[in-house]
Amino acid sequence: MEIIFLDSVESTHTYLKEYIKKYGYSRPLAIVTQFQTNGLGSRNNSWEGKKGNLFFSFIIDKTLLPDDLPIQSSSIYFSFILNEIISKQGSSIWLKWPNDFYVDDKKIGGTITNFSNNCYYCGIGLNLNFTNQNFGYLDIKIDLKVLLNDYFKAILEKKTWKQIFSKYSIEFEKSKQYKTTIDNEKVSLSGATLNNDGSINIENKKVFSLR
């Protein structure tokens, strides 16, 4: 994975897409910054980008990922691998379905993933420091370069969806205390059941993460 570090950028996700549009895709590539001025969140929302936090986006072609990965649940896959690495360093971080990082009861970040031309574009934002009272931040100090190297190494190990899902399905129980947005409405996850493909059954509907 080639990693390009930028001092600041409007959006790592937008920058990456423009970079690929201009130069084409030849290998996995990540764009990383600690200051993002116009980041993208779920459902086209913005993500506040205070200086000193972590924002990165990467592109990787489908052939470098496991054959059993459901495209619709790729955000869970990419998020949980990062969640697992940070947890092993002593953090209480956990992943709320489908793509939100939490510490205790506060959201500290999230993931968006798109699939185009046989490639995944994944963007991740993580609060390392205080942003505002509505959000939390990571409860341990981390070395960013070490974290990113460990993360992309784990991605390229092609861990199967089955391996990741078996661990995530246990953590999913925490999500049942919270709500998620479905069809622009907040819906409680208390009655949701998690399917093997990463979707949930809720209110007589099957719902994928779709972000």
C-alpha cells in the first residue's frame, strides 16, 4: 500500500477519487491527513475535521480482498479490522452497526465505502482529540504511522469475511442499545438480528449498511 501524507486537504475521499481519475489505478493507495476541512460522512453529511485527528481514504481492487466479502458489508469489514488493531493496544473502542466507531457511549468516528470499477474506495475518520461535546475521542495515544502500517498489512492479509464476521457478531450485541438511520429515520436496534452477510433484519425488513 502506497501512503501519501498531506498537511491538510478538504476531503481525503474526494482527493483520492480525483487522483485516480487523473492518474488511474495501478496499486493500492491511501491518502492520509490530520486536518480535513470538508470531510464526507454518512448519507452525504459533513464530518467535522478538527486539526490533530485522523482522516484517511484508500483504494484497493477487489482481487486483493477475500472472495467471500459481501460488497454491501465492506464498511463493516474495513472498520472491524481497524477496530481490532486499536483494541489490542488497550482501547475500549467498539464498532456500532454498521460503520460507527465508539468509545463507551460516544461516537468517535466512522467509515464510508464505495465500490466502482472493481475497486473499493474506503474513507475513515477517527477523533484522536476533543472535537465537541457531542462526540468522543480515542482513549489511548497511538503512533499513526505504526497504526496505518499495521492496518494496511492486515487488509492485505486477505482475512476472510467469515473470520471477521465471527468476531464482529459478538460485538454486535452492544449496538442493540442504540439507534441507526434507516430511510432517513432513527430506528432502535434493540430488536435487530444480524445476518451472516452483515445485513440486519429489523421491523420485517432486511437492511444492509449501504455506506
